[in-house]
Amino acid sequence: MRLLLSALLIGLASLSACKSRNDGSASLAAAGVKGAKCNYSIYPPIACDEGLTCVTPEGIYGAEGVCQPTGGDVGAECNYSVFPHKECQEGLACVTPPGVYGAPGKCQDLGAKEGGVCNYSIHPPKACQRGLECVTTPGIYGGDGKCRKPSQPINNNDAGDVGAECNYSVYPHKACKEGLECVTPPGIYGAPGKCQMPSAGGSEGADCNYSIYPPKACKDGLVCKTPKGIFGASGKCTRQ
């Protein structure tokens, strides 16, 4: 009887330890933010978020690392002519010595400073330095803007609720929460709008515009008739 009881206790202890390990693995396997621990040599891996790299101690195979931004920061050495590349972090450029092909360079932030000119509608874009946003004039699509500090965090969690201002013609977008649409003034391309619940599409005679995002659509069986020669202008829902 004692032997059976001992075996039962050992079995319960093993089950508890196994459950603890499984629970720990499940929680640790969640994607890691900057500074979180990571390990790709175990299964399931303790992964990093997209855009981050697991930096581990040199020469210690299988050791835990820390999630860090992919590529070098300002002043770090970079070289895109070797493989694997010595990259710069997103938003930085690798500046190399002129006329020396294949030579390593330094990661630098070449974006415009606060108050500088920016334009993301051209190629290559006139970018802002990291941490700044490009604010453009409403209604002037493709025009230059000014770099300024964000008025609010650029995060989908901060997207606008019903009644909030929205604008998908600027960068970064002033977005609406998922499931809402940005309703803008008809005929003023690039103007800010308001976040509203989506409609089922306009009835006959309602305003429509498929050149904005989200589009102002017509109900099934109707087409959006726009003025000829005015690209981006609003139209009216009419029967085919």
C-alpha cells in the first residue's frame, strides 16, 4: 500500500513539473519587445517582434539573448557590399567614403530636422529624422510638408474613435479605429475628415468617391458618376 502511495505521489509531482514547464514555455514563446529575453535555439523559440533581432553573447551557443533593433544605430559601422550585410536600423542611411566601392561606412540619420521640409509622395522621399512626422497642408496632395514631433503616439491603439479627426492623405496617417471609416468633405481632396460608422453605400443621388481611402461607395447596382477631367473629385451615385 505504501509502495502504491509513493508511486502516486511521484506521478503527481512529475505531472505538476511538466505542467509548469509547459506553462512557462507558452508564456516565454510570446514575441518579445525591445529589451526582452529571446532564444531561437529552443523549441518553441522565445522570439522577438518584427524589426528586432535576438542579440546573443558571442561564442556561447544556445545562450539567451536580448531583443534589439535590427541593424546598427547612429555611428555604427555598416556595409551592404558584404554578406551578411552590416545593416543600419530602419530610418538610417549607410554613408560610405566617396569613390571607394565596398568600403564600410557609418550609419547616419539623413532625415530633415524639426521644421525641415519633407515629402513622402516623391521618390526618393524627403524624409524626417526618426521620431518626427511629416505634416502636410490639407487639400494639397503631393505638396511638401514640415517635420514636427508627433502630436500623439503613432500606434494603432491610438486610432480615432467615432467623431475623431482622421486623414489618410498625410503621413503618418491619422487613422480611425478598425471598423470605422474616415468621412471627408466632398470635393476637397486631402482634407481631414471624421471617423464614423461605415455605411452600406450611398443611395441614388448620394455623394461618392473611390479615389479616397476608405472610399465613399455606392450601393450595389449604382455607379459613381464624377465630373470629367477632375481627378479625385467626388461624384454622385447614379443608375447604370
